[in-house]
Amino acid sequence: MSIRLEHINYIYSQGSAYEKHALKDVSLEIPQGQFVGIIGHTGSGKSTLIQHLNGLLIASSGALYYNGQNIYQDKYDMKSLRSQVGLVFQYPEHQLFEVDVFTDVCFGPKNQGLSKQECEIRAKEALELVGFPEKHYSQSPFELSGGQKRRAAIAGVLAMRPKVLVLDEPTAGLDPKGRDDILDQIAQLHGQTGMTVILVSHSMEDIARYVERIIVMNKGTKMLDGAPREVFSHYRELEQVGLAAPQVTYIMHGLKERGIDVRTDATTVEEAAEEISGTLHFLRGHR
Amino acid sequence: MVQARKLVYEYEKRDDEGNVIGMNRAVDGIDIDIRQGQFAAILGHNGSGKSTLAKHMNAILVPTGGTMWVNGRDTKDPRELMHVRQSAGMVFQNPDNQIIGTVVEEDVGFGPENLGVPTDEIWKRVEDSLRAVGMLEYRTHSPNKLSGGQKQRVAIAGVIAMEPRCIVLDEPTAMLDPNGRKEVIRTVQELRKRRNVTVILITHYMEEVIDADQVYVMDSGHIVMKGTPREIFSQVEELKKYRLDVPQVTMLAEELRRRGISLPRGILRREELVDAVDRYACMLKENQS
């Protein structure tokens, strides 16, 4: 169930005055089950990229293979692709529209042509997966808190039982607890289901904490691709393109410059605390 | 500059038929005092009442109980409305909802024009404001071609063109990327230093408030914590209770303390933490010899 992009180019409004080369020769492969982060500043091409993954945008040139099949070939079943690659847009709660949460979550599977009973089984399963409390199932989506609304919206995509879940800034506008809750839930979901999760985020700290691989987009090209510690070791280059490393990465480098012999590749608070305290305790042990 | 005494804001909760089914208190007995030139930050989870409070500062909402004064004027008094709105300008979360002009300079000129400022003076203010936010070279551009951070800077320019003494920013960076966030915060800081404008910043990003003079934490319509950033962020557990967080630097210092490394509380900046760890390491080395 991998996704493979080969030399994807995408040009907006080709031939017009607004022509824009949004993706330039992007090649990459995402194996089933990976937890991937995509970062890049506004206009770097990351949203354009994720809209290719379920065929919402069709590349100007290049090929995209889902599960070994080129999705651009004749008679490819785009409908099935869209139910397997679920896209959660920014502020997905703006797309809630039904009278109550449960009916809203049933909408996706209903559109897939499933029976009422099956829709309900899936809606329940999806709402449980995102930790949505059962007592609010029959509430209007508009009466929920920000975090709950977002959960309901994510459940709406999960109810289609996608193999790949793509989330564009799922925590934008939420308070810190709401941010952590949603991301913990997504990580748990990833662990439980073996789903591929692709997370687009502006928060380097969040990305570092959750994903196993980071793809950095810049001006429509793939600039870096690797494990978080590897990608964030290029923090100077990241800064030049309007990004940054997590705060702790800078602290590790700062300590190193002062002659404290720490490894500089920590990317999360826990890793950094372990590394610094280990080094200091080692100093103490040498009395 | 902005002062509230026992401020209450209540609104009616209605059912589907429009019948009143109860009252909601979004702001419940708040006292604040923000002095001219101060940088005050308001933190609080979604639904804690912070935006409702902010909307009182330029009389978008007026209190249902207690009093709010802006620049000494009671916001409840309709005769003071113009004065209040001119004293306190607001910048909102979504840049696309607050830009109306088709050209940047037109958008910035809209505010002073509405105030009846003479044309020559408008152009002068437009130029000054755009320069102050670093957007002068975009004055003839179309706003919809700008990045999120640039749009917010134009929105800020639009506010300062009205020469307010106070700017209230309600999550101005929530929709921006890291660069855009930095741009906006830097712009606000500059304005404060150069023009002595009072800044009231509402945000979910803890890193953005470490330079504030005063931090207020809100929960269910009350102010539950108040202090300098250092005082506030020293109380990690308390903040978590209110669904908030501390800056990552502060968190790391806390984790190190938990591992038996004695560092001062409430460390906010990277350099501070590096210094503190460095001192600790030197101390260990001295003890060795």
C-alpha cells in the first residue's frame, strides 16, 4: 500500500498570467504504516503536494503510484482511491454540516454506498478512535468546543476506513492542551491501526515529537527528507527557507559551543533532558 | 490605559425555537489595569473568555455588568464610542477577514479616512504606518498576493494609521507559519518601543509572551493567574490545569531539575538555559579539583 511519486510537476493556471510552478520534479515513496511529517513555509508547495495524494489535483507531468498502480492511467478507480486516502483539511470543522455529530460522521460511508447499519458501525468506530465522548453523539456539531469539533471532523474521514490519513495542520487554533490531545490521539490511532499518517504542521516541536520521517518542502521542491534528528541537524539551511529547528536543538548546539560535551541531535524535550543530565552526571561521577 | 472593574459579560442561551433557556457568563467579574506603554499578554484555553474580554477593549461588546474604561472613557457610554475605537485598535486572527482594500495603501488609508482625517494627512499616515511594519515597498500591491504574515502586518498598519494608543491583537499569529509569526511579533515589539503604544496580545503560543510586562491567565471567565512571564511560567503544574503549557525551554529546564540538576525556576530563553547549565557544569568541575 505504498505511495510513490515519480518526477511530479504541477503548474497552476498553465498558459495564463497567473501561471505558477507549484511542484517541481518531486519524487518520493511513503511505505504503508509510516508516520510522516511535512514542513515548509506558506507557499512552499506542501498543500499542493498532499492534494495529489488522493487525486484531487492531477500532476501536469510525472506519475503517482498507489499500491503499485499508476493513478493517472485510463479507467483508474479514483473513487476508491479517495476512500483509501483520507484528507483532513485545515479547519475541517468548517465542513461539518449535519444536524448531529453521528449523522455527520455517517456521511462519508453513506456516500461510499454502504448500508445504514454498516455506516453506523463505522461511525461509532471512528468516533471511538478519536476519543469523542458518546454522550455528545446526538449533539449539533456547532455546539461543540473547538477540540471536539475537530475530533468529529477527523472521525468523518476515518469512518471511510482509509489506509492513509493526511492531516493539514490539525491543531491550528487549538489551545495547548487541545493540541496535545489531538496529536496524542493521532499517534495512538497510528499505533493501533497501522494506518499511514501524513501530518502537515508549522510546529517543529510537534513534528519532532511524533513523526519518524520529515519531508521538507521549499519552493515546490523536496529540500530534505529523513529522520527528524537528521533533518534538524540542517537547522541553518532550514532557517534560510523560513523554517527552524525545535528550540531544544538550539540549546544543544549552544551547550556544545560552551564546551559541554553533549550530542547535538536531540529534537524533543525528553531526549535533550536525558542527554544533558547524562553528561552532567558523568561529570559529577568523575570527582 | 485599559481598566476594568468587576467586568461581567452575559448573554442569553437560546434553543432552536429562539426561546431563552439560560444565561452564559463569558466574563465573570474581571479587574484589570493595563498602563500606557505596557505589553500585556492574555492566555487561556479555547472558550476561557479571553476573546470576549478583548472585544470589550474597543467596544465591540459592552459590559452587562461592571465597567470598562479605555483611555479613561467608559465604553458603555455611546457618546464615547468614537473616542474608544480610536484609542484602541484591534487585529484579529484571520488576515483575510480584515483586509478590504484592493491595493495595500488603500486598505491602510481606510481607517483614517473614516475618521475624517484630511487627505494629505492620510497619505502621510499611510506611508508612516507601512514603513513602521516594514511593508512600504508593497504599498501598490494587491493584498491577496501577500503571505499570511505580510497580510497581518498590513492589518496592523491599518490599525496604527488611526494612531491608537493601544493595539489589541486577538491570536494574530494562529494561522501563520513560523516565519510569519516571528514577523508579526517583531513588528509589534518595534511599534511598542518606538511609539510607546500599549500592546495587548492574546495567544496560544507561550513563546510569544516571554517579553510581556504582565501576563494574565483566564479560565471560565475569571483571571486565575497574574504576574510576570517568569512568575507565571514557574508554575508548570498550575498552567497545565488550565490547559496551557510553558515554553519548550522552560519545560526542558523543569525536566532537568526533575533529574536532580539544580537550575533556577522560570527560565524563559535559550541563552538563559545554556548559561545556567554551563554554570552548573563549571561548578561540578570545580568540585572535582
